[in-house]
Amino acid sequence: MQITPKENEGLKKTFTVTVPAADLEAKRDERLKEVGRDLKLPGFRPGKVPAAVVKQRFGEQAEAEALDKALQESFSKILQENDLRPATQPQVSVSEENTGRGGKDLTFDLSFEVVPAIDVPDMNGVALERKVATVTDDVLDKMLADIASRQKRFEDLNEDRPATKDDVLNVDFEGKLDGKPFEGGAAKGVDVELNGEGFIPGFAEGMVGMKPGEERTINVKFPADYPAPNLAGKDATFDIKAHGLKKAAEAKVDDELAKSLGLESLEKMKELLKIRAEHTHQELSQQRLKRSLLDELAKKADFEVPQGLLDAEFEQIWQSVEAEHKMGRLSEEEEKKYGEDLKKDYRAIAKRRVRLGLLLSEIAHKEGIEVSQEELARAVQQEAQRYPGQEKQVLEFFTKNPQAIAGLRGPLLEEKVIDHLLKQAKVEDKEVTPEELSDLSDMDKEAA
């Protein structure tokens, strides 16, 4: 096997490889012998099929496998002899003349990108701020009031009068586009709070003044970001038939509320809410702390990024952006920039993510941080638990798809590296309100 460097530009490497026909033939014959040892054909004893018959039936397959083996061996040899760490899978370009078939040598170019030289920054003593929030009695009272308001009941009002904005009106409705009913636009016996803001501006407001037994057609316009694409931004009508007036019963925070939710008492409900809130606060606090660490790393990371990795990351991000665009879920600012301007923004995000990923991987490499089989097994179990009733199918999927398990390794490794770096940093707690902790508006989409 002859290997010759052809291109060495930046992170891209290209080598020309020539594998003599005799080597290919030896690999093919070796493969045919392996097949012949266990081959069972009618008229022959197992493993005693003549070589000529084996070659006739499996020669083409063995030749293809010999070519593939030559490619793999040459790539491994290139990496080992040149001390290279590949960042992308190799692209193969086979010579039109030397294809490795019909007794000819095999000549091909192997092109790939390598991991850049990365200087690992010293994060020892880096100052980081961890935002923390206490679950006070006031916080719990607000949570309980919110729960009570969502559990409110409606009581009938035996009054024959026009509905006001403070009433609840029980109605049947049917929505139409261009005079034709649309799917999911009709319902019967629905309680509508006339002072509430629904998904469709003007829907509830249009019923103010209706009396029980009255029918009315109201005009509405669906918001541009309405979840159903076929309705977003469209003008529509709703035929309304009012049945009766109701009022919302007072939302009480008491033992009855707790029991209606399957709990023993209000006190027990408070205990569980506090535990849940503290857990949520801890997760948010840690999420923000990790983001701060990544921001510090990003400031110190300045190295070339493999184009192939950047392109792949951007394509993955942009597919999600396009899907959000089609469903009308992009922000108003992003909709205005949709196109090349927005692509530029997301390409910068992709570059940050790739750069941070490479840096975290390099830190893991130098610090000897690895993901154990036990940790992978736990991750698979946790993934299965996300699908109650389908755990067995999920576990079978991972068993049959090793690449899926490999997909769990990357995030696990990054988490271990981040935890390692946080132990080196100087972290100070800062008390904030629960609202400030929950406000993620300052954590943009660049988070890795």
C-alpha cells in the first residue's frame, strides 16, 4: 500500500492511496475462504464447497468487501502514521482507471478534516455567579392561588339578561372559513369566560351582550402565529348559540382543593409543592451556572472550526428554524430577518456550538474524562422511563442500534466535563426572586 500526501490546507487533509491488485486479491481470497468454511449448499458437505463454486457465487461480494477493507485500513494507517485526529468522516474519490476491479490496482483520494490544535484555557479560580431563589411562604401562597384558579367551577345563573364581560356563557359554536366549516372549529356546551383572553382575539368579546337562547355570528381574525398553519392569519366567522349564563365560583385554597387533586390535606399539598419548587429552582440555578461557564469558555476559545462540522451543525439548526417558520412560531424579530440575515445569525450560533463541543472534547481527552458503560446503561434506562408503557420497545431499539447509544455518549461526556470545570471555578451565590430565576430571556439560543 502506497500513501502520498496530496493536500494540506488548513484542517483539510487529502492523501492519495494505491493498493496493489495482488493485495486486493489476497483480501478477496481470504474473505472467500471465510465464507467457504461455514457454507452449506445442497449436494455438498458443510465447509466442503469447491473454491470455484464459492467464488462464482460470492466473488463479487467478496471483492466489494475487499475494497471496503482496503479503504478502512488505509484510513487507519494515515491517522496513525501522521498522528491525526479526524473531525469528519473521509470522502473517497476512486480513480477512473485504477478501480481495483478486474485485476487492476486500486487508487483513490481520501479527504477529511482534522481536529484543530486547541489550547485548553485555565479555568482554575474563574469567578462565576450562581443565582439562587428561596421558596418562601409568599411564593407557595401564589402557587396555591394559581392552582385554585385553574380548578375553579362554574355555577348556573338562572337569569334572563344580556351577558356582561364578567360572566361565563355556555354556548355551541361552529367556525367557518369562506363560509365553509373547518376541522376542529365546532363544539357544543362550552363554557366561555367573556373576560378571558383566548387563542382568538375577539372570540369571547364578541359574545358580550348575548342572552340565553340567542344566536349570533361573530367575525374574527386568527393570529399570524396561530398553531394551525391553515388558520394562521385568516379571517373567519363563528356561529354562536347561547344556552345559559354562569359565574365562576370562588376559588378557595383549602383541604377540599387538596382532596380534589388526590392529596390528603392542604398541609400535605404545601409540602409537595415546596419540594417540587425547590427542585425546579435548583435545576434552573444549575442551568444558568453552566451557561455562565460556557460563556467564559467561549471567550477563551479561539481556533479554526472544521467546515464539515460547522455545515452539519448549521443544517440541523436551520431545519428546526424552517419548521418553526412554517408553523408560525418564530418571534416577530426572527420573521422580519427570515432568509439570509437570519441564516447568518444561526451560522454564528452553529460555530459557537461546534467550537465549544470541540473544546469540551479536548478537555475530556487531556483530563482523561470518559463515560463508563454503567453511565451509558443508566442513560438508556432513563431514556426508556420517558416513555411509560413502552420501556421494553425503547430498550430493544437501543440494543439493536448501537449508534443510538453512541448518541447518548456525547451529551453525557460534556456534562462530566462541565461538572469537572465547575469544581475548579470560584462560584458565589446571588439571591434573586423566583421570577428573576425563571426569566430565561437573557439566555439566548446560543446555549450549547
